[in-house]
Amino acid sequence: MEAKNTTIDNEEIAHFSRIADEWWSETGKFAPLHRMNPLRIEYIRDKILKHFQPPTPKPQTPLTGISLLDIGCGGGLISEPMARLGASVTAIDAGEKNINVAKLHAQKSWLDIDYRCESAEELSANNPQPLFDVILALEIIEHVADLELFIKAATALLKPNGLIILSTLNRTPKSYALAIIGAEYILRWLPIGTHTWKKFLRPSELVNLLENNNLDIREIMGMIFNPITKKWKLDARDLAVNYIVVATK
């Protein structure tokens, strides 16, 4: 991979900045993420609780005491649920407009989230000690300019025994047909140009990057969308399109 010394892809930032006002519209351009969110939230909550095993988790805020970083947070679609579950959330995004939208929505929701317009490598450079129990990088690694730098920075920010959860798209003919041709050009669920197929990662490629940074893979799980029910489900046997990886430091 060609090193670019930054994870920021300016074209990607410009693309998402143009549609940032729609982050919280459940019928807008980010509707696919809204439909995916219930599955993501439940999965992430359960993995955190299983890993850290708090002795007496509070029913409404079971993630109390967990420091969590959401990288590429966008408008805060995952940051807010994690904060509601009790986690101490820091959320970063390289798009200033995304961060402004996220801050405003959190204020209206009375949520205390530390939103920052910052890249992973900038946050890591400014904090030589690891800060977070959990790091989330959801639907972001297919948009960064330098993936090796991204994983290195995220690993540096993760505490020993910390948990990192990443979700992305596999580089397969099926993902090209469904995530690009279907979702962008035919169904228009996403704006044309949202994804670049060649930047999708095969699970083996992501696993190699994580293991090269001394992270241990705990689980790889497929996420499958049912177009009839418009709901997502987990399936470890099908990684052909969307998948999620859990690893520890």
C-alpha cells in the first residue's frame, strides 16, 4: 500500500460534507445506516459486556465506566446510542460539517459527547498514552486514504486488553452488484459515488492489517440485509458483502 501520511481523503470528506444535513433523516441519504443501526448497537453492546464483564451492569446504562472512541462518527448515529448506554464517548470525524451536525443533535438530545474534528493519527499524535477501552471504526475504513496508518493510530489509542470493532464491505462481485450497482444506481438508497469498490477490503486483508499491529481477532461476522423486511441480521457464514470484525489488544 502506498503511504500517504494521512488517513484523510479530501474527496471523501467533500462527498459526505455535501449531504451532512441529512445524517438524522431516517428517510434521507443515510437511511441504510439507520436501518443497520439496531443490529450494530445490540451487537456492539453485547461484545463489550462479554469482553469486560462488569460485575453488576446497570440495566439502562450497562456501559458505564467504559471509555469509547468512535472514529469516523459522521453525524453521531452510533456515538449517541453508546452514550445513552453509559459509555464515556469521544467521537472524531475529519469533516467539520459532520461534527457540527453531531454536536447540535447531541445538545438537543441532552447528551454529553466529546466531538472533535480530528483524524485518528492526529488524536494519536497528541496523546502518546492509550486512552480508550473500546474503539469503533464502522463503515469508515473503506473511505480512508492510508489504511495502514489508520490501523496503527487506532491501535496506539487502544488500551491493553481493549476491544476494537470494525465494519466494512468485502471486495467481491456480490458487493459490487449490491452495494454499488444496486444501492447507488438502481435503488438510489445511497448517492452515486458513495463507495469505491476497489477500496473495499477482503476479510483476510483486514485481518492481516490487524494482526500486524498485534491485535488478536476474536470474531468475524457477516451482516445481511433482507430487502423484503428491510431489516439486517447476522450470519457468520456469509461475509460476501457487509461484515464486522472484533479484535483485542
